[in-house]
Amino acid sequence: MALYPAAPSSSAMLAAARSSDEVLAFLGNRRSCPAPALHEPGPSKDELAELLRIAARIPDHRRLAPWRFVVFTGAARERAGQLFAKRHHELHSDASADNLARERRRFSCAPVIVAVISSPELAHKTPVWEQELSAGALCYNLLLAANAAGWAGNWLSGWMAFDERIAAGFGLDKDERVAGFVHLGTANELIKERPRPTVDHLISYWR
Ligand SMILES: Cc1cc2nc3c(=O)[nH]c(=O)nc-3n(C[C@H](O)[C@H](O)[C@H](O)COP(=O)(O)O)c2cc1C
């Protein structure tokens, strides 16, 4: 049984628009949660599987599904932290014990961390840029779906998202990249709004 709204059948006729003040208010007030403020509990394995199913309903040119997920929970988060500390030490031999401890703790707050992996088909006629944009859309859709299910979250990268050794350690192929680490859990406090860009000066109408 679906924990969250079930998937429509593949032949379902779906509304292309559905007005909802609630969704507009949700989007207009959404806020990420700083990673250190994320706590247990997080989504269960079944809940996460459904969140990922919902999150993957994103635009995807030519239906390549050019992404996949690597999930970190439980002790795997500590092992990831050990990998970060080891690599950090390789890159900075003078790293302090405090720095190494900070690297070790990177995945220790949120109970669930989803690495969204951009996994493009390089030779495909759909440009890699478009495939990567789809991975970015997936990160954000996962954050929104998780928020709507009551989980707090944050889309983060950090140096480890760009390091080849870490990528290899997480099982990425050479053409794959981390689009984001989406940290999910519970927030026990309200998060202060941050300054938002005004967009009026960013809008132009081409004539
Ligand atoms: C691709 C990407 C990577 C990010 N990486 C980091 C990061 O490593 N550290 C960080 O503090 N914020 C990072 N952010 C910003 C946070 O996700 C978040 O947007 C920010 O805290 C603002 O919160 P908001 O979602 O409420 O606007 C990243 C955002 C994006 C889109």
C-alpha cells in the first residue's frame, strides 16, 4: 500500500494544472534546514522509496532518467565521514584534529542522506547540460516532496561532491557526478528566513 499518494496508472489522464492556494503558500514559505539542525527521525526505507518515486516525476528530455540515488543511513554515514576525513588528510597533510573531526561528522546529523547522482549519456543527442539540469530538478523535487511529507531537509554539496576519490569510493562511474547530497530528517526548531532576491530587475521582455 502506498504511504503517500499512489502513482497514477500509465494510461491515466492527468490535469495539466490544478490550482491550489496551499501549494502556493507552501512554495512561498518553504525553507531549508541547516544540516546541524537536522535530527532523528528521518524517512523509513519504504517512505524514502516512495519519496524518490514522487521526486523522479520531473521533466526529463527524451526520458533518459539520467540520474540515480546512493542513500546513506545508520553506520554508513559514519563510514562516509571516515572517508571524508581520510581524503581531507591526504589533501591537507597539516589538517588539524579539529578539521578532521569536522569532516568525520559531516554526515552525522541528518538520519538520511540521498546522493542524487547525475548519470548522463554522453553520446546521446539530448545535451548533457539538459540531462544535468534534470538531476538538479530532481534534487529540488526530492526536497519539496520530503517537506510536504513532513521532513526537513537541505540540498548540499561541499568539496566531497567534486572529489574524484570520494566519487570512486561511493561507486560512481567516471562520467557520473554528485548533483547534490539531500539531507533529510526532523527539525526541532523554526528556521529564520534568509534574505531573498528580488526578481523584478531580473525580468526582461524580449521584443
Ligand atoms: C547545488 C547546491 C549546492 C549547495 N551546497 C551547499 C553547501 O555545500 N553548503 C551550504 O551551506 N549550502 C549549500 N547550498 C545552499 C542550501 O541548499 C540552501 O539553499 C540554503 O541553505 C538556503 O536555504 P533555502 O533553500 O531556504 O533558500 C547549496 C545549494 C545548491 C543549489
